[in-house]
Amino acid sequence: MSDSRISKRISAIAESATLKVDSKAKALIANGRPVISYAAGEPDFPTPAHIVEAAAIAVRDAKNHRYTPAAGLPEMKEAIVQKTLRDSGTKITPSQVIVTNGGKQAVYQAFQVILNDGDEVLVPAPYWTTYPEAIKLAGGKQVDVFAGSDQGYKVTVEQLEAAYTPRTKALLICSPSNPTGAVFSKQELTDIGNWAATKPNLWVISDEIYQNVVYDGIRAYSITELVPEIQDRTIMVNGVAKSYAMTGWRLGWMIAPDDAAKAAGNLQSHLTSNVSNISQRAAIAAITGDQEPIEQMLAAFDRRRKLAVAELNKIPGMMTPNPEGAFYVYPDVSGLLGKTWAGKQITSSLELADMILEQAEVALVPGEAFGPSGYLRMSYALSDDQLLEGIHRMQKLFS
């Protein structure tokens, strides 16, 4: 008889570190503590009105009260086809699209479809907290390829080649990056794509959830646009959560070659069936409708980004690169470690984050959640006043 009531596979899953920190912060706030949380990765804006209105209309339409195709509404898939051509420079067909319950399900299904036990996945670090768990659940082995602040948090072809083995099955690319906000340049991503093209059995998973959240006139390129010859072994992951302030609507998608898309569709038919029809109707309005509210959100994020970087870099021992995408800053805090703060020697970013929460009532996610220690992730998707107040508390703490 097993010595545990819960399966080993599920018991091995770690709770999302970002959600854990955010939950702790909310619990403290509920108890009257004036905590400012930079933990959650979601826009602080309401979903734009025209998207909400599309959902309200859909709710009253009886055709949306029934099961629909597990892989997505035809209209939703066609909207994704057009968006992919427009924003990713890649021509696809509706049969390649699987509409999912948020980007997380798309990531999970991508790994389930391509990995066998023991297959290795090259994961540039720092990385999003869900990748390791999704890889483990598919029987894979994560191989970290780390790029620190000195590299702008972007791995090189030389690093990928050094990490590649006969067991390497996939390469994960996330640009713009969560947690760092780093964006691969056109040349950098082309070089990686050309390298991947020399590995005939290598899959590429391209997480493009933040592709429309970029600044300074730059563009987040898709690897399939730059190196089209690898499209037949690339799975693209995307969604409306980040760009359209729709995190709670749970609408994402994966785009895959026909065989992988069919396999993912079969899996989803048993896992969840169709995504909420109301969310799909709202997402169609988001993708095809007025983009002006999105530009307004982006302008606010850009203002906060500049403010956060400027103010954080006033803290001695904290070095914050300027992110080009997403809505995170990822300070290198190695200069604060090995010192005594609030009467205690701090040796890791995990200890540092705990101390900052206790002493300054500011919630940050430690670098250990995304790879090596020595870093903190801070979302600037919150009001300007709160953004500045929390940083001022840290400036005072480390003065």
C-alpha cells in the first residue's frame, strides 16, 4: 500500500510562488497591515468596456449556453489566425489553433503533447514559475540556461549549444520575458532560430503572451516569422490576459503543427472540453475591436516602468536593468546580500524579500521562484501612487 494518499506526481508540484506571495500580502492587508504588493502579474485596469459589452450580449444569446467545439469557436479561431499574421508575421490555418482556458493550459498541453519521460527542455532562466511544474508533469527534465543582468537576461546561442544533449527535445522561448521584461532583438532571435534549425528533432515552444506589451517603439518578433523553416516544429502560446486586462476571463490559445494540434485537441476534449463561450466572444471583440484602450494602458505601463527603474536604481546595492517589454522590473540585488539588515544577516533574495515584507510592508517575489537567488521581481501594474510609495519605503529601509 502506498505511504501517501496523494500521487507522487501531484505531490511534487510546487505552489505558484507569485500567487503564494500575493496571497500572503492580501492576507496581511485583510488583517489591517498597509502592505503594498508587487507580486501579481496582472494589469490593474478594468477590461475595456467594448469587450465587456460583447460578453454581455453573448450571455443573452442562447447559442452560447451550449457545448461548442472543444478546440474553440470557429470565429475565435479565425480571429487568432488574423492576429497571428498581423502580430507574429506567421500564416497559420484554423486547424492549428486550440483555444485554451488561459495561457497556463496552453503551456501545459504543449509539453504534454511533445514530451516523453526523460526528455530534456532547455529553459532560459530567469523563467516563469509554471514552466518547471508543467515540464515535470509531462515527464520531462528542465535544463536551465542562465543569463544574468550582465547579459540583459538574454541567453546566447553559445549557451544553448553548450546545454544541448542527445536528450534535448525542446527549447522554450519567452519574449518579452516574465519575470525580467527582456525582449530578444530581431538579430538575437534570428540567431537562435537558425541554431534551432540545425537540430532536426528539436521543438520550439514560443510563449508570446506579452508580445503586445512593448516599449520604445521596439517589436517583439516571433521566431517563426524570422526563421520560417522551423514553423513545422514550433508551438506558439498566447492569450488575451495581459494585453487586454483579461486575466480573469481565462482565454488563451496554442498554435501548433497539425499533428500536435490534433493531439492537443484530443487531450483537451477530455480535460476541459470547450472554453467558456462568453469568454471566447469577449476575446473576439478584444482581438478584432478598438485597440485604443490598449494603447492607453500601454502608455501608463511605460510611465510606471520609467519611474520604477529610476527610483529603484537610487537604492545602493540594487541594480535594475531597463525592461523593454511586459510589466515587470527584475532588480539584481546581489549587492544587498551578505550584509546585515534589520539586525539580521541576509544571504539570499528569499530572505531579503521576507525582510522587506516584514520591515517595509512591501511584497516582492524572490529570485528563487524564477531560478537563481540574487534577484527580485516587481510588477509595476499598479497605481502610480502605490508604485512610488512602495519604492520609497525600500529606499528608506536601505538608506
